[in-house]
Amino acid sequence: MNDGFGTILLVLLAVVVGIFVLSILIRSIRIIPQATAGVVERLGRYHKTLTPGLNILVPFIDRVRPLLDMREQVVSFPPQPVITEDNLVVSIDTVVFFQVTDARAATYEIGNYLGAVEQLTTTTLRNVVGGLNLEEALTSRDNINSQLRIVLDEATGKWGIRVGRVELKAIEPPLSIQDSMEKQMRAERDKRAQILTAEGTKQASILEAEGARQAAILNAEGDAKAQVLRAQGEAEAIQTVFSAIHAGDPDSKLLAYQYLQMLPKIAEGESNKLWIIPTELTEALKGITAGFAGTIGEAALRGKATPPAK
């Protein structure tokens, strides 16, 4: 029985030794995930920073602090009341983009780097906005963001933190100022609309006047061309009549006869109170009268010479 009991003790001892060795092996191996870092303390003092992958530690001597996230982090801080240069209280929301670059400094140089970044952002924001009036604060966001980033990056550099960007999400002035700003914006929009309407009316008037001018020019050119064409037609008609008269070689009697035919048409006008008879026409009328008188006399002589019928 003593041999059996001794065997059991040996087995138990071997199991305990195996468990102890296994636990030592487990404690001596540490796998660090990607984008994280771990600070190792050996006997209470900083020893090294673990990088992602498989790392070997000394069991019971080395201790690993909580892992730090090495990725860029985005933290949104609650609205902070800030007094501007013109003594107005505005509420400002901020967003900070930062990244831990040195795990050792972030562990030992600052107790709570996230709270420190928040407090530093608040104080820096009050200093920057406190030197601006409300209008400058509302229109100078890029300038405020740049100043905040520079100050925060310089202050957090010794903590192993790099501030990439600082953004102002919202700047909310007091309600009374918001109402005044809204009225001002509404008046500005109305003014701009009136200006645009006046410009449109002006352009329409200019275009309408230009169209009327072009139409008048075209009408005048059309009338001038029509008068030229009428004058050319009348000239051609006169030339044709003149050529026909010369070709027919009319005598004064014929001209006088044509003038007599035109007299009724001349008399149709209500304003024709005076007729001008050329001397050539009177001479022609004398000839016509003499011709008619001669013809009548010859007819009478022929009637006397003819004997009466039985």
C-alpha cells in the first residue's frame, strides 16, 4: 500500500508541476492585437512597450498595464458656455480628433489624458472666443479651429498625444440675439429680392426699348425702300408715257383735247379753287375752235348748195 500511495503522490506532484509550468508559460506569453500597445512594468518600474503580435514576458516579475488604443479617436464634448468680447454668452459644441502616439507618456505623464484633453479644450476655447465679438465668432470658425488645434497639439505633445483636428459643431447665441439675427437675415433676403426684381425690370425695359428701336429702324427702312420703289415706278411710267407721246408725235389740238378730258378730275378736289391754264393750251383751244368753226361752215355751205328734195 505504501508503494501505491507513493505512486499517487508522485502523480499528483507531476500534475501540480505540470499545471504550474503551464501557468508560467501562459503568463510568459502575451499576444497584443493590432493598433494597440501595452506598457510592461518590471518590479513596479517601466520596462518596455509591447507592440502588436507575440511577446514574451517574465512571469511574476513583469506586469502589463491596460492596453491603449493607438488609433485616431473622436471625442465630442458637451456644449460649453463661452463669453464673447461683447459680453454675450454663447454655447459651443466641440469635437476633437486625437491619437496616442507614445504609450509610455500617455500612461505616466498624465493620469487621465481624455479628461485632460477635454479641460484643455474648454479653457483654450474660452481664451480664443473671448477675444472675438459675436459676429467674428460666427464667421471665423476656420480661424478658431486652427488656433485650438495648434494650442492643443503643443500642450498634449508631452503627454504622447497628437491632436489632428478640432471642429466646432455649433455656436448658439442667446435666443434674443437669434431673433434679431433672423430678422436681419429676412430683411437682407427681402432687399436682395427687390434688387433682383429691379434688375430684371431694368433689363426688360432695356430689351423692350431696343426692340422698339430696331422695329422703328426697320419700319423706316421699309418706308424708304417703298418710296424709292414708288418713285422709280412713277419715273418709269412718266418715261414710258413721254416716250409714247414722242413716238406718236401729237399736235397741240390733241394735247388740248386731253387736257379738257382731265378737267373734271381736277375739279373733283375740294381744295381746288384756282385752275392754271398754260398759254400753250389756250393756243391749242383757239386752233380747235377754228377747226370746229371751219367744219360747221363747210357743212352749212354744202346744205345750201344741195337742192331740196321733191
